[in-house]
Amino acid sequence: MKEEKGVGRMWSLYKMGGFTPAIASMLGSPNAQQMAFIRAANREQRKQSMLDMPLSELEVVVFDLETTGFNPNNGDEIISFGAVLLKGKELRESETFYSLVNPKRKISKAIVELTGITNEMAQDAPDLMQVLHDFMEFVGKRLLVAHASGHDKQFLNAALWRTSKINLNHRVLDTMMVAKWLEPELGSYSLDDLLEHHGIAVTERHHALHDSLMTAQLWLVYLERIMARNLTTLGDLYAYLSKH
């Protein structure tokens, strides 16, 4: 609560033209620099259009978040970020991102059992501002991909707003939406069922990095099918998805 009041006061100072000294005094220099980076990265994304980018060359970051619950507006927090980079059809398993986050609240027993992230582990993790800065640095200007992305976008937007008073400008493509378009006959579009359907080995579910890597493999399956339909650019894909 104290942190939120501080950010609110800082936002008021920003609107009056005192943003730089405000963030330095309220957050300290390291956090001020992290916020400035996050805001600049998001602003740069707004200037870029990737719709003409060939899918065969498109760089995407497939990501996943683990959280304490389902509602960031009711006190739930991010407890881990995971992400992996792909370029076209190449999954770059050596270029990954993973970090725990200190949620500054207790993690329930059910979430501990689901994710394997204990309260002790979270207490030793960096805070949200630091991890968000590092995640945004890893993402750069690339397209984001996630499965059932509504949950992840909701938490990511809440985190960006709380720490930096911005909303996410990056495009987020949902593999569930792509699956429903390409495979309308399936009865379930959960990540577990789609992985099984396509014979993708399940390593460790509800671990942000493992889920990102498995979703990345699913994206590659769909990318092959998309390109086989002579959809060559991201703009082509979005145009087709909007009709289905």
C-alpha cells in the first residue's frame, strides 16, 4: 500500500513536470532508472509496425507467468516470469529468460503445490520492478506469444501500470486462438490437451520457463501450418484471424 501511494504521488509530480526528480526521490536511483527504461522500451514499441515482417524471419518471445491467483486487482501477484526466443522456425533454447519474483505477500499452499514455488524461495527473489525491467529488456521490440494469453496480459498490464504507469504496447498473439482457427474440430484447447494432441513432450507444467518452451514448440507446429496456407507476413495472419 505504501509503495502504491508513493507511485501515485510520483505520478502527480510527473504530470506537473517534475518526473525525473520525483522518481529519483521516491524510488531511489536504481528503481528510477529501471522505470525510465521500461517506459522508453514501451514507447519505442509504439513506433514500430511489424505487420509486413515475413513470418519466416519474425522474432517472437513466447512467455508465461506464474501468479498467486487469478485477479491482479484483488491483491494477486506475479511470482515468476519465463520466456524463450524464436526466430522464424528456429527455437533458440539457449536464449531464455527465467526469474522468480518476490510478491511481498504469502503464497497459498495450493499455489505452492501447483508451481513448486515456496514462500522461502519467493522471499529471496528480486522485486517486481527489477524482474519487469529485465523481462522487458529480454523482449525488446519482438512479438509476444502466449497460450490463453488473457491471464498473462492482465497481470503484465497491471504490473506495468503499478510500477511505471503504462500499458503494454507489444502485440500478443495467443496460441489458443490460433489453435481454434487451425483445428476447429478439437474439443479442448488447454495447453495440456494440445501438447498431447501434437505429441509434444511435457517436461514440467506450471513452471514459467518450461511452459514457455512447450508453448514455443506448439507455436512452431502452427507456424508450419500457417505458412503452408500461403500466409507470409504477420499482417496476413492477423487479417485471417480477424475473419475467423
